[in-house]
Amino acid sequence: ADSARQYIARQKTDFTESERGEIVDQVLAVLTDSRFAALFSLGSRAEVPIAGWLDDQPINGVVDRLVVTAEEVFIADYKTNRSVPRSLADIQKRYQSYIKQLAYYRVVLRRLYPDRPVRAALVWTAVPELVEIPTEALDAALATLTTA
């Protein structure tokens, strides 16, 4: 907590002291919540550049959190929206682009790790909340990308 407060104090921002405190609280809530433990486990990585192809379309981006184990690959993307959806249907209605982004990353990672399932989740930092996106929803998002 002290390190987080010192870090944000050094940043050149227009945040008020109250806003800085809120940011630190949100970060610590995610880091200490057991639902997120896998994302911060030994061997997990942050801000991992990713590049590949979907048909003839290049895919590139940065995976916020990446965990590769012998059994699976798990990716998560942080979202800081204040309005946090409460269901998968709400995410699909309001934030379909986030699901598409994860679907793209999953394409690349499935080629790198063909022997493992690739799970994907959105992490809403304002709450905090972790919402795993089902394979069916990722596949459906990918289908709209390849037929568009």
C-alpha cells in the first residue's frame, strides 16, 4: 500500500488527493482479492505484446495479464469503466468490442499453445470484478470478425 501511494504521488497528473487514494484502493482491491490470484501467481506476466494473423488480417496488441501453465492459458484485460456490467448479456450489449479484442488475442495464443485451452476474462477495476468470457461468446465474436 505504501509503495502504491508513493508511486502515484510521483506521477504528473491532475488527480486530487482523494482520487489518488481511490486509485490506490482499487489497485489493492484487485491485488488482494483471491478471485484474481491466478493472474498474479508466480510466472504470470503483465503487458505482454502479442502479434499474429487471422486469415490475412494482422493481429497485434498488448495482453494486460497472461498466465501460461501446463494445463491452460489464461488472459485478462483490465477495464476501468465506472459503469460496470452485471451480466454477460450486458457486456455483449455494451462492450462487445472488449470481447472481440479477447477473441483476437485467443486466436494468436491458441496457435502458440495448441495443446491447451485459452481462457479469457475481463477485470473491472472499479468494483473489482472478474468476468470470464465463455468460449462460446469468444467464438461468436470471432465469427463476426471473419464474416465482416
